Amino acid sequence: MRVVEVTAYGGPEVLRMVRRPEPEPGEIPGRVRVRLKAASVNQEDLKIRSGARAAALGNLAPPFVLGSDFAGTLLDPVPGLPAGTRVAGFVPWTETGGQGTYAETVLVEPEWLAPIPDDVDFTAAASLPLSSLTARQAIDQLGLPSGSTVLVTGASGVVGRFAVQHAVADGHRVVALGLPGDEYELGVLGAERVLPVPRGADADMITSVLAPVPDQVDGVFDAALIGGPLLPIVKDDGVFVSASHERMPVTERGISVSAVRGRPDRARLKEMLEQVAARKLMTRVADVMPLEEAAEAHRRVEAGHRPGRLVLLI
């Protein structure tokens, strides 16, 4: 089968199309095969490829196959899902030993996947799992009652857009920090107030942008990894959830500070895919490229070419 390997740490040029043996049924006990139709390119893929995650990966080193999100056809039946079912999900990449989804066939745990409704295509399904589940789990981690005011940073990004929608669905009042020009769209997604923040804004500019917010917020989901400059706008004993353990501010005034790490959740993913089919949850595919152009896909993601998730067609 065709896969795209990271041959060494470095730029997009280290990605190479090679052939590997097709996985066999039962090759890893408990896992099943999925023939892929689409896989997403995530920011974490770029960090792993560049070597920025090398220390955290321990003995795992190139060559390996990137990729977490996937959509395709189930080859081996599992309870409730017969062979031939269209499925989507994401693999917790470090648990696969570097066997990611930039490949024609993958081995996955049944709890990593969910059925795709008929009205959702493979590319849309592949754009959803990791980002939407991470956003959903971040809003859950805030643990706030309905009617609370939640600040979502990075609201123009893939995870941030999902977080706005999930927070609104929970009955929260959402203040969104997004890119200039996205005010209307984020308002359509349910944000009560949208504050435009240019790319690369420093702490002083962010503080200035937040100044018009009349009251402190009950909680923050920091998808943009702004960190400490956001704490003054959080109420005493409020909640702060970061999208990364690498950018967590030091707590003050009783504010609970933690980070979210997206994990597979079959039931929640099934619900989200159904919401996409019902037009109750909006996802955005920025572009679709063939698997053999994975290196160019990485270049485009690094350049921030278009908002949304870039999907590899397999």
C-alpha cells in the first residue's frame, strides 16, 4: 500500500511516498482495518515532522507515518458496525508506534471510530474528529453552568470555531477573539461578541482588544495559546483551559488552570457527525489535495494559506 513517510526530521521535503505491506486482519489483537478515503493535516503533524516533538517521542524516530484524523470504509466488522460501513475517527498517534493516517489502510481500535451519516462526505468527515472532540472536551473541562460567559481565543482557527459552536450549544454566552474580517461568520456561529485580533498580536495589543469587555468572564478556552495576558479578564475562582500543556499561565486569584488533550470518544464523535449532517455543526474544509502531494499540503498549512482543515484524498 502507499504511505507517506517522514524520512528524517526537517521541512516538508522530508515527506516521501513509499510502499509498505498491507495490514493483515488481526495483525494487532483488537484492532480492525479501515480503507482510507481521506486524512487531515493537523498542526501537530507539522510539529512532529519538524522535530519539535522529538524529545517527547522518546525512542520513536523516523521513518514513520504521520496523521491522526481519517475517514474511510471499515474492512473488518465490529459490534454495531458491519464491514463496509463508512467510518471516521482519529488515532492517538503516539499509541500507534508511528503508524498514522497518511496511508491507504490503517489499523484502529473500534472505540476510535464512528459511522458517517449518508449526507456527510469523506472529506468533511475527516476534517472533524480531533479538532471537534478537543474543542468539545475543552468546553466540558471548563465545567461551567449554562448561561456562563466564556472567552474563546483563536476562534478563527479550526479548534476555536468548534469551541464557539459547542459553547453556544451548551447555553454559554461566548466572547470570541478572532481574526479581523471573521466577525460576521463567528457571529453566525453564535458568538455574542467578536473581538478582532491581528495575527502576531503582542500582549499589549491583546490587553487593548479586551479592554471593551465590560465584565470579567467565568472561563477561558485558550485555543490561540495566549496564556498569561488573559488572566486579568477571568473572574476570581474562574476557570482557564489551555489547548496545550506548553502554554499554561501560573494561576492566581483561585483561578483553576489546566490543559486539554483531545482523546477519542466514539459516542461523542457519532453525535457530532450527525450534527454535521443536520447542519447543526459547521466544519470547514480549506482544500483537498491528493496523498502524493502531502509535502505541498504541509507547505500550505505552514503558510496559513486558507482558514479551515486541509484534507488529503487517498
